[in-house]
Amino acid sequence: MAEQIARKEYDLSPLKNANLPMIWVLGGPGSGKGTQCDLIVKKYGYTHLSSGDLLRAEVASGSERGKQLNAIMEKGELVSLDVVMDLLKEAILANLPTSKGFLIDGYPRDICQGEIFEKEIVPCTVILFFNASDETMKERLLSRGKSSGRVDDNEETIMKRLKTFHDLSAPVVEHYKDKCKTFCAEQPPEQVFCGVSQCLDALQQQACA
Ligand code: ADP
Ligand code: MG
């Protein structure tokens, strides 16, 4: 059971004092979150963190916690939120000395995860929400699936992921609508990034003011 994985204590005061942008990046599977995050990292020097990548990296590290995680994931059970929060905290603190801000990609998956993040870490500064139709997302994932090697990029799983997104993640956008910037993600990546840049430039100006 995930509950048996040991929790750790973290001192998050350096993060609170640094007052860096903490940006949640939301959108359905295939909406282009990863693509936009890569462009943001290049231009703004933010640190890109995805909970899925952190979990896979922890397993690959061969640590005790990674072995326990692997056992849970192999059984197809959900990893407890506590562990995801710990991995996020560790990654944020490890990158803090050189980071200009954080992009949290694909998290929170539901409102509860958002509330816990803001309580245990820091409040989110702004949410970037990439809005694309189901047809567009499905098409992109099917074409990504030809080369990604990701087991979840097949038609049956894609339909399930889209449903989960609409049921759980879309309400996050509504719940946090005051902090949320929505971008039409149907256009080519460079065009989507134009709007994103305007938003992030404005954020940096506010921070300097
Ligand atoms: P996510 O991280 O939201 O699941 P990705 O960034 O991995 O989405 O993008 C999914 C697929 O769609 C990738 O193959 C990517 O190259 C492609 N893609 C991303 N953004 C766009 C876009 N604006 N227009 C066309 N294709 C895109
Ligand atoms: Mg992604």
C-alpha cells in the first residue's frame, strides 16, 4: 500500500521567500502542454516539472521508495498523493537555487490536489490552460503514439483519458477561473506560444513593479 512509503519533512521557507512564479499548466492529453513547456523553458528559464516524469525517474533511480512505487504501479494501483507531493517538493527545492520559476505540468488532476498543493507548497501564481477539441487531441495523440513508445497513446486509452480529463480536470479550470488564462490550442505551436509569451511577459512586469 502506498501509505507505507515513508514521508519526509521539508523546509519550504526558501521557496516562499524566493517569491518565484508557480505556474500550473493544464489541458487535456495531447493539448500541447509539453510542447508549450519546452518553449517556455527556452525563453524564460523556468523549471519544467511533470508528476508522471518524476514518478518514472524515481523508479529508474532504484531507490527504496522507487521500488515501492514500482510495485504499486505494476499492480495498476494509484500512487498516493502524499508521495507525488513529496516528489514535487524535492524537485522544487533541488531546482530552487537556479530557477526563475516553476511549470507544474499536468497537475493538479482534480480540485482536491490543487488545494493540497497550495496548502503544503505555495499558492499557484497563474494557470495556463490549453483548450483543444477532443478530435484534435485524439488525432495528435494517435500520431504521437507512432513514435512516443507510450503505452497510453492508443485509441482505447485515449478515449478513457479524455473522459477522465473532462470529469476531473476540467472542473479545476472552473474552480480557479480567477487565476486561469485560457489559450486556443488548435493553432500551430508557435502561434499558441505568442499568446503564452504575452501572458508571461505581463507576469514578469507585474513582479518587477
Ligand atoms: P501534452 O503534453 O498536453 O499531452 P504534447 O505537447 O505531448 O501534449 O503534444 C501532443 C502531440 O501533439 C505531440 O506529438 C506534439 O508534437 C503535437 N502538438 C503539440 N502542440 C501542437 C500544436 N499546437 N499543433 C499541432 N500539433 C501539436
Ligand atoms: Mg505531456
